[in-house]
Amino acid sequence: MNLEALSRAKRIAVLGNTGSGKSFLSKRLHELTGLPLIHLDNEYWGPGWTPRPDWEKRQNELARGESWIIDGNYFRGGEARLARAELFIFLDRLAPLCALAAVGRNGKKRSDLPDYLKEHFGRGFFQGLLFSIFGFWRKGRRRILALKEGLPGAFLRLKGSRAANALLRELEERAAMIKSA
């Protein structure tokens, strides 16, 4: 794992499919590093699952911050975020596992969404969710891997939840060592 890049980074972009664990990892990174946490889903969605009209401007404003962990993909309007991040963490998890995780959170309160939005797993929502997850696996994943070469910061690809959990364990151990020193 690239703990050195993670330890030095003040701006971290966490990327990955729906249900890949972006929000979970981002919350734990926030707890361990103290960096401000921004969930892009929270910023993007307005009432009734409608995109906010000022989205691109808002995303660029968020990216101007001195330090942050920004969780989410949203490439449209995300040039400032991609240009300013010092570390990119890509959660590269298999699409069927992402789908199971996304369905498993049905009915649970999500801290990465505004309070006025709830996921309702009706037939249309479920079909849209699956389309999004498997579409990301085919296209979004390739896009992130292609972007990797042109990104200014370090790139950490975590294949599956075991890799993400191992990274968190290493960070926790490092934090404990620093605290006890």
C-alpha cells in the first residue's frame, strides 16, 4: 500500500462504482486523517432526485478547498477536483458485488445523501441502479483507468473490500503508533 502518499495527501479523491464502498472508506479516512469530507452525492442531488442546476460551479468551488476527501465520480464539471487531488483512490470492485452492496443498503439512512432523499427500491429504481452499476463496470471503470496516466497525484487502485480494509488497518496501526510515541 502507498501509505506515504496517503499520509502526505491533503486532497484525496475517492472514486468507484455505486456500492463499491466509497462512502465507507471516505468516512474512515476522514476519521483517521481529520481531513474535511465531502460526499458528491450530497452536493449533486436536489429534491426529487434532480441534479442541482449549479452543479458544475459548486463542484469547482468545493475543489478549491485547501484540504478535503471528496467521495464520488461526477466527471462533468470535475476538472478542478481532478487537477487538484494529490491522491486518487479507486475502489475497483466487481459489479455483482457492488450490486449486492447497493441493494443491501435499501431502507437504511445514508450519510452521503441529503436528508430529503431516500432510496426506494421500486422496479424502476432497481433497474436504473443495475444499469448504472453494470454500465460503470463497462465504461466508467475504463475511463478512470485511462485517466490514471494523466492525473497529477498518486493513484491507488484497491481491488475489492479486502484491499480497502487492509489499507484502513495499516492507517489505524500507524495512527496508534503515532499516538503512543
